[in-house]
Amino acid sequence: MGHRSAPLIVITAIVVLLVGCTAPAAAPSPSPEPSLAAATATAIPTPDATTDPASPCKDCWPLTGKPAKLGAVDKRPLVVKIDNVPLARPHYGITQADMVFEILVEGFVTRLAAVYQSQDPQTIGNIRSARLADRSLTPMVRGALVYSGTSTYEKPLIQGDASDGKYLDLSADYTSGYYRVNFRPGPYDMFTSATAMRQAIAAKGGDGPQQVPSWGFLADPDHASTIAGMSAATAATDVTIPYREDSSRVEYKYDPKTRTYARWQNSASKAVRDVDGVNNQPVAASNVVIVHTEIWEVPQIVDAAGAHAHDMRLTGTGTATIFRDGLRQEGTWSRATDSDLFTFKNAAGERILFDQGQTWVHVVPNGWEITSS
């Protein structure tokens, strides 16, 4: 499906998935007068949550569900703004992100917000400016916003958020640790490292422990595909998101061997496999979430070509589509405030849980059709 060129006034957002847990069977009632053998027999332990294949993981990274054997699960995530036009690809350090949000910006191209917590890449790029949606996404993960400038309209809003303690502001305008590379033309040449940004966090006194909410991941990576909110889902191994046909259209193809979704994105109207410029590793998402919501133009923010920026509703409720384990599940998303996570449920009201690994979240207008086969 090609990109729609009509002006964007109201749009819809996104996606997400979560899963309900099956309650353990109740233990039988003891007899009123147990025999000596019964009294001395070894007790059978009551099943705990880890024995339920549809239960969320424990002792895992909150944004990937991977076992937290090493590392501080309470360290502050980095929310890094990464350009996504063809000249800014390949992205550097993208495969090490826990989650990636893809958001519409002016000109109907997209920009990424990559969230890093469980891994700290030494090369991340290229870094670009912040957008209004970042003011809602960053407090959700208790993060620090890593970016290179923004509009004169949004700058005081971000600074006000930071003053109110909603998140840390690490703009390149007044934060050290950013640098320019010589293999990319400007403005696609600004890079940084997780180490530099964590030093900047410490300098601001923001490196204390954070209670990062868990998105809800399945404990068993070898689970049945239809559990945890995916009952009655339909098969879907090829997914298309109708961003701009010439530069931004996204396709995912599911690989049952790895249980991941390979990602392609258009450049010059042709699909190109997304790989990480650091290690040449292809992007392989474990979950693809579509959040549908209202999206509208912001008259106060206009780029050099005369295109308006967008803002979007990221709290309340809406429809969502979740792709997991080669299946497609229609459902709903809900989120009370900017400090809360998205919660996803299927039509039966069961929470949808994610596979362990990287999740890509796409916020799109309500009228967009996400095709799959």
C-alpha cells in the first residue's frame, strides 16, 4: 500500500501487546484426619508463576524480557533520537536498542526514538532533533532524552519537563559527548556513545536507581504461539506499514526459526534490508506493535520546505495491532498518563505479552491500513 499524500490532520497511533496469565489449579483440600503416612509425606509445592507458560517473566530486563543475569536493571534508559531518512541509514547501534519507536514527522517521513538500557553501545548515530512525542515517551521509561536541538516552540517545553523532573534533558546544545563523523554529510554526521551520555547523566546527578516499569514479557522463550493474549490470532508472516513509498515504507518478514521479524525500509522506492552500521547485523524484531491514534499538524513548527510538524495523542485508549510469533492480533491499547506504560489487550480482555527481545512500536494515524499476509 503506497503512502497517502493527503494532508495529515488527524491520525491514529499504534500498537502493543500483552498477555493474560492462567491461574494455577487449586490444591485439593486436606482430609479432616490425615493418616501418619500422609502427615509425614513430602509436600507437593504449589505451582508458582514460573510454571505457567503464559506468565510474565521475573528477574528480567524490563524493556526486553531477557534474563537479567548481569547489569543494573534500575539504571536510567537512554531515549535517543535517530534520523531515519535514506541518507541517514544505516543506523549505528540500532540492534542494541531494547525498544524502538517509529514516529511520523514533517514531510510524512519518520524519525526513531531508540531506547537503550540493557545494552550500552559505544557508537550511536546519527543523532537528530527531538519531537513533541518524545515528551510523552521519555517519562514512560524514566529516561534521559538524547537529541540534537529542536524547534523554538518545543525547546522551552522540554526544558520545563526537565525542570519538573519528568526526565533528563541531554540536548547537544548544552551537553558534551557528541561528535561529528567524516563519512557522512551534515546534518547526518552527529554521533555519540552510551558511555558519554551516562557520564552526562551523572554530571546532572541523575544516575540514581530508577524503577523502570516492565512492559510484560513471556518467561519462556519457547512458548506456544497462541498463549498470552494471542488466542484467535491470524497467521501473518509478511507485514507492511504504509509510510512514504519513496523513502519510508516498512516491511517485516517473519522467520519461524529465530522467531523474529526481519525489517526492510524503502529507499528510492525500493525495499532495503535494515542493518546495523556498527556490526552489519540485520535488524530482527521479536515484536512489532502498531498503535493507532489521532495525529495532527502543529502550525507553530514548520520546516524549511514548509511542512508542518505533527503531534499525537499517546494517552487514553485506542486500537492496536500486535505481531508476535508469526501471528496478528487485533486489540486495544490504554495508557492513563505519560508516566504509565502502554497496556495491550485482545478482544476478550486478555493482556497481550511480548516475546523476549527487541520491540518496534509504530504510532500511525487511525485511518491507516496495516496489511499482512
